[in-house]
Amino acid sequence: MVGDNGTAVTEFILLGFSGFHSLQGPLFWGVLCMYLITLLGNSLIIVLTLADPALHSPMYFFLWHFSLVEILYTTTVVPRMLVDLLSTHPTIPLASCFIQLYFFALFGIAECCLLTVMAYDRYAAICQPLYHNTLMNKRACASMLGASYLMGVITGTTHSICIFTLPFHGASTIHHFLCDILPVLRLATASTFWGEVGDLTMTVAFILIPFLLIMASYVCILATILGVATSQGHRKLFSTCSSHLFVVILFFGTVTVAYLRPEAGSSPDTDQVIAVFYTVVTPMFNPFVYTLRNKEVTGAMRRLMNRYLWSP
């Protein structure tokens, strides 16, 4: 580790929540519990969607990949965060920071794309039911899934290389608990103009535009639902997409606040609290939303338990 003498930085200090000593213990146990719930809940969704033939549809094909991405996304951040909460001097080598930023961007962008694809699937199922099987055939689903991961790989690679080819001298304290794009960029000793342009482009292309597309899909879905004659039909149609809409609002709401907020009105502590929501809290809620609020998933859970636990 090098000080403020202008020599090259070999590792960063992740300041994180080190300023709140009295909260570090409760925060450690709270984050650990939420992480374990995230792992168990999303793993359960993956097992159910793969094991139960009734869930072998495009909606649940994307759901199990979304759950997998959620596990990988949180695992990129949380284990390191837990270790740092127990450390008196949390540091991270440049190579490790590069890897974390790369996978954080990769899985974050893939998650945004998957949520958009899932909204399109709900639109096709409700607004274009006669063409749903054609629009969402196996080849189309595989292509959309591959494109989601590819967007993540391209974005993660581009941002990571562009940022870590910049020189870092002197200042080495990151006011965050993870190596995110803007906190790392602030420490570069060369012009960060193109890095900031890239960050803005990524935010618009993979956060704002997907969110607007999802909202447009749900406007069409809502119009179709209201056109159904019976209230029972309303409830049945809306129940098929309410879980996804809740997750979209929860995830995109916090991410939009984090990445589209004016720089002048932000503070490191506020940024970290918001980041905890979209990296730790939101992934924990997703399994509850997709199981407790979804009759098909709860039905699959009962069938799986009857098959392996209660069968003689």
C-alpha cells in the first residue's frame, strides 16, 4: 500500500462502514443472514424449475437463470463485504478490485436484461396469446438468454479495461464497500471523461431504457387485463405478472436512484446504504416474491416435498 506521495497504488482501502464501529457487528450478522436466505431461496427456485415439468415454460426458464444470476451477483459482493466488516484495515489488491468490478457489472447488466426479457414474455403471453409459443420458442428463448449474458460480458469487459488502464497514484481510499465504477474512477490520476461517459451510456442503455421498455410492456398488459370482462379474469391475468412487476420496481427503483442521482446531491454514506439495498436486500426478497405469491411455484414445491419427503 502506498501513501499520498505520488507513487503507484498497488491496493485500495475499502472504507465501507468502518466509520460506524458500533454497527459493524449487527451489520455483519444481518448481511450474513440475508445472504444465506438469498442463496437458499434462489437455489430452491432453480431446483423447482428444473425438477418439475409443470414449470418447463419460457417464464420459468428465464426465472431460474435470473435466480442463478442473483446468486452470482450477490456472491461477487457479499463475501468480501463480510470479511471487511470483521477487518480493522480492509484492503483489496488492484487485481481483485478489477475482478470484482468486472463480475459486478457483468451480472448486474445480465440481470437488467433478463428482467426485460421476462417482461416481454409476459407481454407475449397476455397480449399476444395466439403467437406466444411462436414468439417464445426454444430457439428464441436461448437467443434472448445468450444476448443477456453477452451484454453483461461486453459491458463488464469494456468498463473494467477502460478503468484499470488509467493510472492510480497517491489516494487509495474507496468510500464504498465494493469496487463500483464511479468510486474507483474518482481515484484515477488521469482524465476520467471517457470513463464517466461510458458509465452514463451504460446507465441509460441498460438501466433507463430497459426500465422504460418494461413499463411500456406493463401498460399494454394492463390495457389487455382491463379489456377482460370478468373480475376473476382480471385477477388471474394480473397474478401471472404481479411477482415480476414487484421485483422490477424493487430492483430498478434502487438502481435508478443510485446511478441516475446527480453527483452534487450524493454522499458516500447514502450511496452505500442504497447499494446495500440492490446488492443484499433486493436479492433476498426475490425468492419470497416468486414462491409465496406464485401458485405454480408453491404447487411445484408441494409436489416435490410429497415426492421426496412424505412418500412412503
